[in-house]
Amino acid sequence: MKRVFITGVLLLSIISLTSCRETAEEKTVVKEVEVEKEEPEVEKEEQKGILERAGEKVDNKVNKEIDEEIDKIDDN
């Protein structure tokens, strides 16, 4: 009977001691930070599409021809 009583008391004390323990809770802190990304400087040529670049080349050639014709008219 003493064994049963001592075993019962030990079990109850172990259960009561483990259930009363405080558990440490970790708190997670999230901070929001705004980050401004600097866009790499892109040359104007890279920003334009292939059609725009081709159109500019044609315009330059046509403008040169027009300037030559105007010079011919002015010379006469």
C-alpha cells in the first residue's frame, strides 16, 4: 500500500509540476522597408524599337537628299 501511495504522489507531483511551467513565446517583429530601385540608365537607342530606328535612318537619308536638291536650286 505504501508503494501505491508513494507512486501516486510522485505521479501527481510530476504531472502538476510539468503542467504549470510557463512556456516562453517568441514574438516575431516584421518591419516594412521601402526600397527604391534605381533603374539602370538605358540609352535612347535601346529604348526605341526596331521600326523607329529604321524609320530614323530612312528619314536621315531622305533629308540629306532634300538638302542636296535645295542646294542645287539655290546655286542656279
